[in-house]
Amino acid sequence: MLVTSVLALTGVLAMTTAATAAPTLTVLPDLTGQAYSAVSDVNNLDVAVGASGDGDEVYHAVRWAADGTITQLPTLPGDTTSGATAINRHGVIIGASGTRAVKWNANGTVVELAKPVGYTSVRAAAINNSGVVVGTATTDFGHYAAVRWAADGTPTLLPQPVGARFYRAADINKDGVIVGAADSGSTTEAVVWNIDGTITALTLPAGGSDGAASGINDNGVVVGNATVGPNLFRAVRWDASGAPTFLAIRSDATGSAAADLNNNGVVVGYERGSGSFSFRAVKWNAAGVVVSLPIPTGSWSSQATSINNKGTIAGVSLNDALRWNKP
């Protein structure tokens, strides 16, 4: 009986330790001769994408394999700068080459994403596992609209939300539900483009204004941000029914922002501070508890940008591209 109790207690302690252990931090390498890197996304195979450059004007789209090996992605002819934004589970990557939106196929070839008629520039923001891409198209006059590229590359403008002058898309889930923001010229609201063609404006928690959605998971849970004061933001999570909640912040933080979430409901982003740190990379578990992520010694600013369904997190700290692996 005593042995059984000891074994049971040992099992509980092991589970508790695993649940509270800090993620393992890896500083990902820069391209040879470069001094700055940042990760924008990580897929479920722990392959990450982003950019590496001189920290000034010249950046190059890169892919980090699960073992950390870095590979520079090609640009379109005539371009000298590039950056990768997102990657799906098949290894298809999207981003920019010069001022053009592009897609890198799994074999490494790069193709330009077409601009909708009447628009002069486009930005690709997210790609789902079916190869559908979403982003934003802009005219010479600064008008911007959300755009969706089918898997074959055909662009289509998303329906314009009622009252919006400008609108943008930020993320798409496996079912093709898209989230982003609509700007009336005086206020901004988080919006959802549903697969039936309808548009849902997401309400904000009390005290919030000017919302924007940044991510959606395959269960329909959305994260984003809302203004709570002059130059102050708070991370928001909307459940699948659309009910909003401010995510918790610690006493030494003045604000926060949510960048991404996984299918387990874990959210990543940053807290904003006014004392010993500028931005602090954090994750919120499914219950909303906020946890700091470890950062390189001497760093005072960090942000988490992406999380996969395994719990691997990607982000940046000053000049370093970071990956946090779940213990």
C-alpha cells in the first residue's frame, strides 16, 4: 500500500513538473555574415520561417529546419530583399520578394502572387494547409482591402464589411474562416469572414476599443488586441461563440498583445512594460494563465510570434531569432 502511494505521488509530481517546466530556448542562427534574424511562423514539424539580414535595409527570407539549419530562400528576378511570413504543414511558404507577395513551393521554387485588378501592391499574411493564402491588397492611393488567393493562385477580394473604408486579413484556419480588421476611418473592429460568406464583427470586452483580430485556430477561437488607453493595448481572446475576454497581465506590465494561438487554446504574444523590460515574450495557457518565456541573457525585449500544435513557440529577442520547445 505504501509502495502504491509513493508511486502515485511520484507520478503526480512528475506530471506537475512537466506542466510547469520552462520551455527549452534555442537561439536560431543568422545567415553567414548577417547580424539580425527574426522568426515569423513555425509549423507542426518545427520548421520555422522569417528573415535574416544586416539589421538595416537588406533582409533575406529564410527557413530553419527542425534541427536549426538555416537556408536562404530565392527571390524573384531583380529583387535583392525578401522575407518569409508563414509556412504550412506541407512546407509551402509565403512572404515577400522586394515589394511583391510570393509563395515558395515545398521544392523551393518561388512564384509571384497575382495582384487583384486595380491594386498595385499586395502583402501575404497567412496560409492554411489547403494552400489558401490571405493578405492585403493596396492601391496607389493607399486604399487597402483583404484578399484571398486560392490554392491555384487566383486572387479574390473579400467582401467589404459594412461601414469599413479599409479592411485587412490576418489569418485563416483549416476550414477557410478568415479573421482580420475593418477600419471605418474613425474606429477599427475585429472581423470574421465566415465560410458562408457572412461577416461577423467581434464585440470587445468592457473598456476596450479599436479591436483587431490576429489569429484563429481550427476550433474557431480567435485572438487579437484592443485599445485600452493612449498607446496601450490588451490581448483579447474570443471563444468559438464570439464571447470576448481580456487575457491576464502581470502587475509589472502595462499592456499586452496576442499574436497567435494553437488548437489547444494556448496563446502567445508579449507583455509591454515600463520598467526593467520593454516587451516580454509570454504565453497564456488554455485557462488564461500568463507565463514568461525564457530569453537570452542580457536581453530586455522579446516577443513571441507563433505557436504550433505541439507547443513549439517562435519569436524574436532584440537581434535574435528564437524557438522555444515544449519540455
